[in-house]
Amino acid sequence: MMDIKIYQINHDRDENRVSFMSYDDLPPFQGSQEPNPEIYDKVYEGSVDCSTLEGVYEKFNLDHPAEFRGHSLSVSDIVEIKDAPDTAPGFYFCDSIGFGKVDFDP
């Protein structure tokens, strides 16, 4: 089990149109490498029966929990790990391939 939160970009606040962009593509559009927390909304908080970030990705693409309010997990989304057996707590950017740990302060 993992305790997580998921953050997705609110398109109404996405003035630089970085939604669905990979991490490496962010700087030219928003002037910074790190994701801008002001444009993100929390769309999920809870425990999931997963053991890896890849498992979270699969779950939120194939078998969404009923209380999930977002779109399928995609590039530019951020998963916060609160508690997990095999993943350090922190914020992880869903990239084109895999996840990368990022600084993020919702």
C-alpha cells in the first residue's frame, strides 16, 4: 500500500501551456525547470494498492479509484508519496519515460 496525492495542471491557469510537457521541455516555456505549483490542483489523496510509481501510473490509467477527479495519469502530473514501502517520500514528476523527483510545494 502507498499513501499518495496526485496533482494535475489546471488548464485555466496554464498560461504557458506546459500541460503534458516533459520535464526537460519546461524551461523555455515557463523560465524555470521546476513545475509551477500555482497552476496545479490536487485531484486525488488516499491509499492505493500499489508498490511502485509505475504501479500508480498503471492504476490511474486502467482502474481509477471512484474518488479520483482527474484525467488519466500523464506527463506533467505530479505524484506525492506520503508513505510507501519501497519509495522515498517526496514529489515525483510523471515524465515521458518514468518519474523524476522534483521540488514542489503545493
